[in-house]
Amino acid sequence: MEARGDLSDAQWERIEPLLPVGSGRCGRWRDHRQVVNGVLHRIRTGVPWRDLPERYGPWKTVHERHRRWSADGTWQKLLERVQAQEDAAGTIDWDISVDSTVVRAHHHAAGARRTAPSVPRTGRTGRATVERPAGGGGAAGEALGRSRGGFTTKIHLSADGRCRILSLVITPGQHADCTQFEPVMDKIRVPRLVTGRPRTTPDSVSADKGYSNRRTRRYLRKRGIRHVIPEKADQAANRSRRGSAGGRPPGFDHDRYKKRNTVERAINRLKAVRAVAARFDKRAYVYLGTVTAAALVIWLRP
């Protein structure tokens, strides 16, 4: 019997063929579905790993599988493949929006070791590889920033017109939104199911005034992407003061900008997951895997 929050049969059928297969040299892996449901239960409820219900098996197994898949990019690959399925079906609205949200880090998220551990992994070919995920170097290296309230992490993301996450970047909480616009856009990569290059260019982009600067607009013009970003009052005043040398005001479509609420709603969906709304993971790559797994579940919903 499925517990609340577990993957349905239809959802499991979509991701089961995409999961890694062990070589058999190091023993048989515990059932993927049981472990994945255990990871999703912990992410949804935010419980400590040790308090996972027994129906999901040993908590160490569930935790280690999540850690490895966060390190080697398995969660990201699953997300990209599901996005590819949706794109092939024509259900992605490519009028996207970009924004960020700040997450309060629990004190358990602090105190990671200075160097990130290596993660051995056996892929589909049976060849053992060693992954060394990014991280280490103190709080900044683990995407933890200081604020008056303590440690914070910021999630920068893009969302399609149906409030589903297309790309994710995490930084320390004090990083400005505009500095991560290009990394967020560069991470948009939806593969083709048959042949062809992955799609990386949306039809249009909308963002709030935090992204209003020359570099962002130049980047979008260079890539030929239509955009709707309101101009800041001081920028408009400076342009007017310079007269003809200030150039023309940027175009602004009020009706298109009304759709920017889709990214706000996507953030609300994402932060309805407790382990995303409050960071408990010490390692930045593990927390990114947590957020990616939560985004994957949103894509799997009918």
C-alpha cells in the first residue's frame, strides 16, 4: 500500500527506466522504489534521516543513496529527462520567468568539513568512478551566507509558464539576484528524446527590477531572447537626464509582465516542501539535490 507522498505507479513508470543500474560486483542494491520513496518522504516532511519510517528500509541506505545521486548528478539527469518528455509532448510553456528566494538554514546545516568527501559510484557500464562534488572551504563554499537572522541560502531559479522549475542555482543568501541571472539561464537545458541539440533558449523571459541592468539586457539581446524587465526609477531618471545620449527606454509589455507570477507560484510549490523551505543539509551539493528532487516531483504531477 502506498503511503501519502509516495510515487504512484504512473509516476514510477516514468522514472524507473532512467535510474542507474549497479554492476553486481558490490552486492545487490536495495529496491530503488523503496529508497526513492524514502528520500521523498524525508524531503517532504523534513524529518531527521534517523527518524525515517521502517517501511523505507535502513535510514543509512536511503541517506547514502540520496547523497550519491546528489553528487553524481543523477537527480539532475532525471529532471532533465522528464522535462524532455514534457517538451516532446508540447506541454512546456517557454515564456519563462526568473526570480530567487531566500531559505533560512537550520544550525544543523553548519559545521561541514573543509573538504568535500569523494563519492564512489558504479555506473551502468560497471566501471567504478569517483566523484568529488563542489563544496568545502567553509560556509561560503557550502552556499551559506550570513544575515541578521543567521545562516541563509538563496535559490535562484527559472520556471516555465506552468509553474515548473527549469533550472536551479544555489548561492549564499547575500548574493544579489542579478549576479546569478546568466548562470540560471545557462543551466536551462532540455534534451531531445530522439535527435537534435538540447533546447536552451526560451521564447521570452520576464523578471522583476532586481534584474534591470545593462549586462542582463545585453545578454538577452545577444541571444535573441525577448524580455520584459521593468526599468528602475533611478535608471530612468539618469537616462532622461542624458537626453538623446541616454538612448531609448527599454520596451515593456504590461500584459506579458502579468505572467511573471508564475515564478512566484513555482517558488510557493517548491517551498511547500519542508526540507527545501528550511535547509538542514550541511553540504551544498546535497541541498541542491534535495531541491532538484523536489522540482522533479512537481514535474511528475499530472
